[in-house]
Amino acid sequence: MIDFLNYVINGALIGLLYSLVGMGFVVIYRASKVFNFAQGELVVFGGFLVWWLVMHVGMPLAIGIPLAFVGAALFGLLIERVFFSRLVGESVFAMVMVTIGLLILIRGLILLIFGPQVRPFPIVFPLQPFIVGDILIPRSLLYGGILTIVTGLGLSWFFNRTRPGLKMTAVAEDHQVALSLGISVRASIAFAWMLGAVLSTLGAVIYLSGKSLNFLASDIGLIALPVVLLAGLESIGGLLIAGIIVGIIQGLAVAYLDPWVGGAVGSVLPFVIMLAILFIRPTGMFGWRTIERV
Amino acid sequence: MDPAGVFATRYERDQALVRTRKQLVSLAVFVVLLVALPWLVGPRMVAAATVMLITAVVVVGLQINTGHAGQVNLGQAAFMGVGAYTAAVLAIKLGLPFWLSIPLGGVSAAAFGFIFGLSAVRIKGFYLALTTIAAQFLFHFMVLNLPSSWLGGSNGLSVPPAEFFGHRMVDGPSLYWMCLAFALVMVYGAYGITRSRHGRAFVAVRDDDVASGMMGINVVRTKAIAFLVGAFYAGIGGALWAYYVRFVAVDQFTLLNSIWFIAMIIVGGMGSVTGALIGVFVIKLVQESITSLGPTLVEQLPFLGGDIVFATMNVFLGGIIAAFLLFEPRGLMHRWNILKRSYRLWPFPY
């Protein structure tokens, strides 16, 4: 029973981490209608920024991490300036293809700049787990989970209640309509990428704290996709719930199914969930019902 | 457009692939050159050309699926892997000859692809692309987790060499000719498909699926067929690959490979079989040159480190995809057509 509880709680917290990575994804979608396949690469880039500032340059964490956020935001702005500002008015297809190009480009840049070696990531959160009774909770995940919930609720409020947030939502609905209503699509996309990059860096800090880092960590960007889909692409608040659900299912599957099939259920299960969502309810739990059926 | 004085008076003429005598001659010369290639160049070039032919088969399939039918497919490498594994298992377990196991590899890949194409019943657009990413991961999971006596697990499978009338195809030229034969048939088939009723339905669905539905095209079926055809090509390519490398393993068929394939059709030009071939040629050529230049470069500039090649390749490829989408979304094929047109019209502007 205690084992079960352990799996559920840890699974839920890992799920919240997926939500955080997914948040970068949703923010970009919510403000620009672009499906960002390069999300995992943004996470790795953020991770390397933190590593470089803290471990290589030797800044204290309290300065290095905020600086990394600034760096990530600038990187997001750069992406928008170089690629997406030229594509306003082009088809969404082209934009999504550009993100596939970005995926490869950023991966190559990371390899060129930071090298392929495995790097030790700074220990941001204390390593000793948090112990309640018989339940062990890693501190990084616990604090990360709390941060995720706070960020998620904040962003949800921003996009659903404030004027700038609603403007961006309009951009996600339709670029042309937004433009004709006097909303700057470019500014919206720029903001989306900056925010997305910052959120990815935050995700990297929580995900990688005390672990090792190399370019393969980008897989988390793909694992976060099912969470995003379950929540329904546009909903930030829903992400939190979806993350917890996917995380718990994954945690339990790894614990109870792995011995039966010989491992690696955890890596494929999110995608099975994703397929199931796509077939049963493509709009997810909280998405807008705008997905046209054929 | 056609050169001056050439105009079609019948529908068949209008649809013809070869329109003038000169085109026929140059096509014949090209094919003869392709066949004679092993006598003309060294073994290294023949190996590169063989890989190009295999990739061309896969990418032409992707072109039909993504370029013509507009269904983004990020799982082409997985479909290729299914074909490769099927051919390998058939050759090892049943001892089937290559001319049976390669088409069967294509068929099994097509069946696998069709499952994902069927999701078009419920969803469209980029959601569909996501199911193909799932295909990639499911493929890896299946191979690695099924009993290793079936698919070899993480060790991969060694494939016996193809035999043709008692001749064991282990040397470069005969493998090259085998791949060339399959590639010629498949590419010819692709031209046929794109000009057929199905090909026109693909383009209609790509351009507007609501309108094409109104015109009586069964949109869901068309999308599923697009996946079926695309995956069939991938499976044939994968089976050729299995016979060429004589070893199959999961890490030959990764998501990154699928993305390379997409890059090839973007560079070559979406919606044109010839464009796909050009894209394969250009990207593979660049890949080859970077891989062969890399070691010398590292020797000259030791501070760069050995992994620089992979990194440069990624930067180059990512840059090229983005640059083409920004500046020439219609690819090299479009540029070539502009050039050809202005040559034919010269000295008049239009």
C-alpha cells in the first residue's frame, strides 16, 4: 500500500514536470498557433545556459538562473526575429516545418557550442528527499511541482482574464482576423517564444537539478506531448490535471507492468495514451472544440 | 511549359511524362549512365549512390504522402524500419528470395502505415503528424521488447545476402543494380500514381479537404490511401536497406531520420516526384561530403573535436530547412522550372 502511494505521488510530481515542459508548448501554441516540435531542444538549450553560467563561468545560483532566464528569453526573441517574423501570413504548415528545422538546428548549435559531453548539472534543490512517514519525495520534484502549479495558475489567469493574454488568444484563433482587429501578430509570436523559452529553462532546472545533462535530454519535449494533448492544446490550467493523470498512469505502469513485458513501458506508454486521446477525443479534456473533423 | 511548337492535342499527350524526342533521348542517356555507373566511378561513389537510391524510394513515398496529399508524416523512418525488419525476418526464418521478401516488406510497412492513416477518420492536420511520432516510438518499443528470438531486440538482425540465379549479392555493383532496378520501378510507379485519379484526389485533399469532399472525393479514404502508399514505399526502401547493409537494428530508423526525409522534400520541392529525387541527391551529397571532409578538417583544426561533423551537419540541415521555407518554400524544383521557362522563352520575358 505504501509502495502504491509512493508510486502515485512520485508519478503525479513527474507528471507536473511534464506539465511544465508542456506549458512552454501550449504558450507558444496559444499565442501563435504554431505547433512547436523543437520544445525539447529549448529545454536542453535552457539547461546548457544554466550549466554554462553556473558551472562554467562560476556564478552563484541566485544570479546564474535568473540570467539564464534572460538569456533564454533573448534566444526566443532571436528565433522569432530570424524565422517567424518573416512568416507572418504564410501558412501554418510552413511555420510548423520551420520548428522541425529549428529542432535540428538548435541540436546542432548545442553540439557546436557546448559539445556532446555529458555535463554535471548544478544542484539547485537539495538532494536528500523529503520524507513523510514511509513516503519518499525528491525535493526537486516537490518544489518543481509547487512552482508548476503556481506558474500554471498564473499563466491561466493571464491568458483567460487579462487584455494582452486575450489578444494573444485571438492570434491563436486566426492570424488574419487578429491582424485586421489591430492586434500585432508579430509581437504576440515574439512574446510567445520568449515565454516558451523561459518556461523551458525553468523545466530544465527542475528536471535536471543534480543530474547529468547532454543533448539527449530533449526527449522530455516529446514525452510532454501526450500531456499537452490530453489537456487539449489550448488549456493551461488543464495541463496541470492532465500532467498528474499521465504521470500517475506512467508511474503505476512502470511499477506494475514493467516486470511483465521486460521494461521500457514508461517510455512508450505516454504515446499509447496520446494515440488513445487522438482517437477518442482529439480535443482533449479542456481544448477548444475547433478541431475540424473530416 | 513545353518548348515552342510542342502542344498536346489529346489528353494522353497532355499527361505524357516524356513530351519531346530530346527528352526521350536525355532520359535514355541518363538511365544508361545510371546503369553503367559502377564501371565509371570508384566503389565509394557506388556505395553512396546505392544509399541515394534507397533513400530516394523512401522519400518519393514521403513526397506522395506529404507533398501531394498534404499529410505531415514524421514516422517515415519507422515505416522503413517495419519493411526492413519484415524482409530480414522473412529472409532468415523462411529463406524467401529477395524478390519476394522486399515486396512483402513493403506490404507489411503499408499495413502498419495504414493503421496510422486511419486516424485520419477522427483527426486532421498536425494532430495527424503526432500519431506518426507515436508510430516511431511504438516501433522502437515493439522491436526492443518483443522476445529477442523474434526481432533480435537491441542486438539487431543479420540478414543473409540476396541471391540472384545463384549469384550472391555481396559486392557493391550488384547491390547497386538491385537497388537501381527497384528504384526505377518505384519512381516510375510514383509518376503513375501522381497522374492518376488517386494522385489528383491527393492534391485536391491537400489544397482543401472540405471542397474536395463536396466534389465527391472520399476524403478519409484518400488520406488513408496516401499513408498506405507512402508507407509502402518506405517499406520497400527499408527492405532494400536490409539487404544492402545486411544488418538491421532499431537505431537505423530514428525520428531524426524521418526529419531528414522531410528536409529532403522541402529542399527538393513539395509536391513533385522529381523534386523529391533532387532533394535526396542534394542532401545526401552534402551529407557525404561533410562526412568525408570532416576527418581532414578535424586533423587540420584539432581544437574542433571529433564530433564536430555531426554538429555541423545538424546546423547545416536545420539552417537549410528554415532557409528554404523562408526564401523558397517551393524548393529547388520550382527554381529549376523558372530557369527552364526563361530559357525556353528567351529572348522574350513571357
